[in-house]
Amino acid sequence: MVVAFVAAVLAAPTPAGAHPFGAPQTVAIAADRDRPEVVHVRWQVGGLDDLTLLGVALGLLPQDRVMLDGAVFFEDTDAATVGPSDRFAAYLLKQITVASGGRPCTGSVEPPVDLARTGASIDYTCPAPVGTATVGVRMLTDLNPAYQTLATGPGGERAVYGSGEFSHDWILGDAPATGGTNLGRSATVQIGAVVGGGLLVAIAVLLLSRRLRPRRAVS
């Protein structure tokens, strides 16, 4: 599924209104070294036009920033307008959820320092120390259901949210914890890792098929 998604991202056309097929958004999930009941989540937008589109949807930016043909025009001030907004914080907590042991965790959004470059961080406090966290991500899917999100977690685990798969269980109890800094990974790095894995599989299949191919007798 991951390789198929990456192929779609790299090969899909990108007309003005096809924002879900641009650079993918990302989330990073991590435990806390000092507070075992806390789960850190960092969200990073894929394309800056997506940030503008979200700002318009939340009523924080004027409607005329989106053209009739779907084209969206990002301005440098957009991130500064969206980031500190209570509406944006509420949207994050609605679209990204964390539960542990079947019980929901309470999220607290940190005011973004630079939303466009470093994204937004959320700390989720759970009722008890977290062994496995169920993290749900539906960011931007209310704007277009085709949006997907690349996710990374402890131990290099990866997942793709979208296309009906909006929940994933992350094992945090035995994973190296973090203080909550430097959680994000660029989409380029994640795509490279996933594509690299796909290429290794393809090469292995090719070599195996050559080895199994019958050899012609030499006359």
C-alpha cells in the first residue's frame, strides 16, 4: 500500500485544483522520556497552498485567495495568521486524536513558532503510562478526501493515513523516548526511504526471475 501511494504521489498530474496530489503532509509520533503518559505529535503541511486553503476554510483568510479554477495563492503572512488561531488549534485536536488503553488522551497545542517550516506540535496526556497509542489522523480530509499523510514513529516505523485508513497503533512503551524536539521528518526523506525499499524489492524479484529462467543448451 505504501509503495502504491508513493507511486501515485510521484506520477499523478498536478492541475491547479489537485492539491491532495502535491507534496504530502507528514506527522511524527513519539513518546516522552520524562512523562510516560504523554504522546507527542508533530504535524507538517505538505504544500503551502494547502495551508492557505485550510486558512480559508477556517474563515481566517479571505475567500478570494482561492480562484474559481481551484488555484490557491499563498502569501508569507498566511502561516502567521493561521498558526496562533484558536480555530486552527481546535481543528488540529479534532482531526488528530490519540487514545491509549481504549481511553482518549487530552491534547494541548503548542503555539507554532513557524507553522510553514516546522509545523505544529501537540502534546497528548493519557490517563496512564502509554504502551501502545492509537493515533487517528484526518488532517485536510474534510477539504478533500484524497488527502493522505505520511507518518513516522519510534524505531523508524512508518504508516500512511488516508483512503479509509485513518487509525494506526504505535508501540511506544519499549521505544526510545524523546523530549519532544526535532520530531518532524521531511516528506522527501520519508518518500526516499519508502521508494528505496520498493526498488530493493523490485531488484530482488528481477534477480530471482533471471536465476530461475531456464538456460538454453549450448550446441
